[in-house]
Amino acid sequence: MRVLILGGDGYLGWPTAMHLSSRGHEVAAVDNYLRRRLAREEDVEPLVDCPNLHERCRMWNTISGKEIQPIITDLADRSACSDLFESFKPDAVIHYAEQPSAPYSMLRHESASLTLHNNLGATANMIFAVKDHCPDCHIIKLGTMGEYGTPNCDIPEGWFDLEYQGRTQRSLFPRQAGSLYHTTKIMDTDMLWFYVRMWNLRVTDLMQGPVYGLETDENSGHEALYPCFAYDEIFGTVLNRFCVQAVAGYPLTVYGKGGQTRGYLNIKDTLNCIELALNSPADSGELRIFNQFTETFSVNELAERVQAAGRDMGLDVVIESVPNPRKEAEDHYYNPAHTGLIDLGLEPNLLTSETLVGIMDLIARQRDRIRHDRFVRSVQWS
Ligand code: USQ
């Protein structure tokens, strides 16, 4: 298939590009380096040096003999986005091209505004470009489990039957996000659903939980092909941060009571899920939703697992509860369904001590680059 990866320079976009290229797809990785720019501006660059997209595509070609086409363009620019789809004519598009950080979206008015304009603008431009140039293209959109929030009831995969005063209507499950970033993902879903109804687009919306890890089958042994791995408060996800903190001898920063529970997955499973969705597209006129995670953990459970894995490596890992900078439930019910991707054939890479030791071993090689002042920034939600 001809596959466009929007946000192809990012933590997940680049590994996805290599993964699909290794499977024989014709892949273009598209990015405007927004994420790199924001990290530079906030002085929170990633743990591992990431060569630019052109360089990484060349390295990938040398290693694998396969080609990924790098395209540097801004999808929030309407005509640039339209030109891209007109010339590439993808069979499928994988849309990661969003400002991905909840804390960044809560920093200040300017960062909120950038998140809104970039995320909704790029999504709208992609929708129009697909309609105009490749209406049969399968849109695979990265959503987030955070769209649902933490309701006091079970969470289905996107849809449920709403019953009210004796009548029933199939409906999107109620969503209430905990950050502006997560709210833009809700708005994306609503916009996609609207245009699925109007224009019979085929869309898969993947409600993904926080991802951990940095090694995949394609980059193993090639540090320069590792994804941009963040460990700072703004762009780092919790388990990746805990692994870096453990290696650095910094107390694991559990926010508040640590009962916050989310659905997590290994970066290798992100790639597997994308491939499964790609190989079995949504129907025309369908908004198909999968909850993309493999296991649920509370923050306390994650910290305890990292502490135990650290012990196996001879590290003395301390867990510390710090005041929660976010406004979120710290003790709540959480039971989301996640059978759709398993039914398609997903075989999860579960979180074992061996997995954690593997991640921390790779991090330990970068020990000298870890900056303690990046762990806490205290971006306050309210
Ligand atoms: N947390 C801590 N200590 C830390 C960092 C985080 O206790 O040092 C807590 C947070 O308060 C939260 C949980 O860990 O309750 C998860 O936080 P996170 O930073 O790993 O994840 P989040 O901000 O929700 O966002 C991340 C990605 C985002 C993706 C989302 C999936 O940055 O792009 O959409 O995970 S989900 O969380 O399911 O919505």
C-alpha cells in the first residue's frame, strides 16, 4: 500500500514508518518538526540525539535496503496539505501529526492556542484533502484513551447504545477529557464522525493509552534510529519517565495518591496495532473505534514495578509522592474494554521485569545526558 505517515518524525511516527516500510509498503514520512521546535523552546530535548528525517531515511535505506520518503511540510497549511495528498495519492494515511502533550497544552494561553489550531487544523485539512484527492483512502487516526476520562462505569470501544425514556440510539460514548490536549482529540473524533456521515470516509480512530519503550524490531542495535524519547515533565510519558528517573537515581515522581489508572502499551504493540488496522480497513462510511492498550496499571503499580526491576539491576530506586500538578481523580474506577485489536490478532507484549530492565539498560547507556532539572517543571492544571 501507499502509506502517508503524518507526524513521521515523532516518538511513534518514525518507528511506524520503519515498521511499515519493512513490511513492503511504500511509505512517506511527513513532518514540520513542530515537536522538535517546542522541545527546543522549552529546553527539554530528548534523551537520545535524533538525526533529522532525511538523515534517518538515508540510514534506514542503508540498513534495510528499503526507502522511506521524507517530506517536510506543514499540514496545518491548507494548500500544502492538499498538494501532498494530490501528489502522493495514499491508500492509507496514519495521522499522528498533533501536539501530543497534555502538560504543554496547559502551560499558557499561547501553548493552548497552538495545540488547538495545530491539532484541529491539521485534522480538518487532512479530511478535506482525502475527500478531494483520494476519497477511498483509509484514515487511521491516533486518538487517546484520555478522551473518555475516568467515568464511574465501564468504558466500551467508542460506541454504546444510549437508552433514554424507552428509546435507543447508538451513540459515541460520553467523553470528558482531563486536559486541553485530550479535548482536541475529542473534537477530532467528532469532526471525523461528522465527515464520515457526510462523505462516507473510512476511518479508524485508535484510542491509545500512554506508550512506553524505545526499542522496536526495526531499530534494535541502531541508536540513531531510536525515536525521540522524552523524559521531561512536559513531553515524557509516565513509565518512560520512571525508567529514566530510576537510572538517574532520582526519586520516582508519583503525582498525589498514585491511584490514577490508565491503559498502557509497549511501543512494539503500537506498531502491531497500526499494522492490524491497516490490513483490515474500516468500511466506507464507518468510524471504527478501538481502545489501543494492553494492560491497565495505577501510577503506584508502575512505580513499584520499576522499583523491583531496578533492584534486579542493582539500583536503589526510591518512590516519592509529590504534589499533583494536574487536576485529576487520584483514586477511581477504571474498566475499559479492549478486545477489538485482540480479535484482529494482536498478541500483546506485556510489561515484565525483563521488559523494564531492557528499557533501563538502554537508558543507562545515555546516563550522562540525563538532566535532573527536566524531571519537575510543575505545570499547574489550575
Ligand atoms: N504521572 C505521574 N507522575 C509523572 C508523570 C505522570 O504520576 O511523573 C501520572 C499523570 O498524572 C497521569 C498518568 O501518570 O495520571 C499518565 O500520565 P502521562 O504523562 O503518562 O500521560 P498523559 O499526560 O495522559 O498523555 C500521554 C501522552 C499522550 C497520550 C496519552 C494517552 O503524552 O500523547 O494521548 O498519554 S492517555 O493517557 O490514555 O490519554
